[in-house]
Amino acid sequence: RTLQVLDDRISGCRACPRLVAWREEVATVKRASFREEDYWGRPVPGLGPADARIAVVGLAPAAHGGNRTGRVFTGDRSGDWIFAALWRAGLANQPTSTHRGDGLELTDVRVCAAVRCAPPDNAPTPAERDTCSPWLARELALLPRLRVVVVLGGFGWTALWPVLGRAGYPLPRPRPAFGHGVETTLVGPRGPLTLLGSYHVSQQNTFTGRLTEPMLDAVLTRATDLAGG
Ligand code: SF4
């Protein structure tokens, strides 16, 4: 299987009734400022090359961001933050991401989310997280050079453990608590894999100063150092 095949399969998933209803309702009602646009209204696949050594795992698409544009983190303020940071880190060819076809290309990084459909109030349920986790597992399995996972927020941090456990990584007990800059390395069947925690790039963190650009840059610099080592 290739990432393209996986992306196509993810895009057709309807496993979570609440999220299917919400993503499609948002795509029908739309936000007034995007009224002329055709919303994607489906699960949002990941973005980035199969030879990526770094994965960035977010929470879920935004209703009027990824759920509108059909590309992860594209078209909302969270995306403004993460793509600008990836560009500063040398992992993206441009600092902005407005729509599919805007010329954005990622190098050495695959960006995805723990849950692929936009949830009401940006809050998937634990059951929805678990239902979606096989997609994340398959995506990570299709990145043979993966060395580092940058996890944006505690939701993704929690989602990742069972995914890695099923992939054969021995999990630490107790699990390391999520925090910004927290780092832990697991050694599994495909060698070492380092998890790096970062506060999520959501507005509730970036507007309040809980997450600053230097803080995010430091995590991505650490990720590129680890990936290249
Ligand atoms: Fe499918 Fe994941 Fe969307 Fe649920 S959240 S419908 S599992 S893609």
C-alpha cells in the first residue's frame, strides 16, 4: 500500500456517525466569509512525503480549516502557525498554506492528525479517537524512515500510545505525562522512535502566549537534530 492509496481510503471513511454528520453540516451551512467555496466536508488525509523522518500529529481538522480546504491544517490560524514554523525549520518550501494547489511542499515531514474529521467544539470523544487510531497506525507504518513524532497537544499524545503499542514498541510504565518539550524514546522493531511533545498550535495557546514561536521552533529544531542523527 502507498500513502496515496491510504489517503484515498481515509477520505471515504464514515465510521463515526457524529463526526460524519458534523463535517457535512458544516460543509453545507458554511461560514459566511467562505460562502462561495466548495467545502471538502470529508476526512482530511495527511500531507508530506513517504520518506519523511519526522511526523507531526495534531488533534483534528478545524471545521472551516481542513474541513473546508481538504488539506490538513490548511486555511486556518493553527495552520498559519505550524506551516510557518515548518518553513523556518527548513521542512516546508513556503511559510503559508491557504488552499490545495497553493504550491506548498513539505520535505522530511509528514503532517497528520489523530482524528481525521472535524469535531464539534474541536473535541472528539475518546471513542472517536479510538475508532480513528487505525488510520494513524497505518500512516505511520507507511513511513519507513520515521525517527521522530512531534505530538501537538495532550489529545494526540494519548492517542499515540496504543498505536505504538500495536506496532510493537514496548511502552513505558507509567506513560510519560504530556508537556511542552517532553521527550521520550522508544526502541521498537524499526529502531528508535522519539516522541516530542509540544503545546498544540490552536488559538487558545497561540493567542494567550502559552505557545510562542520560539517554543515551537525549539521543538522542531530538536526534531530535525534527532532525525538527522
Ligand atoms: Fe473515519 Fe476517523 Fe472520520 Fe471517524 S474520525 S469517520 S474513523 S476518518
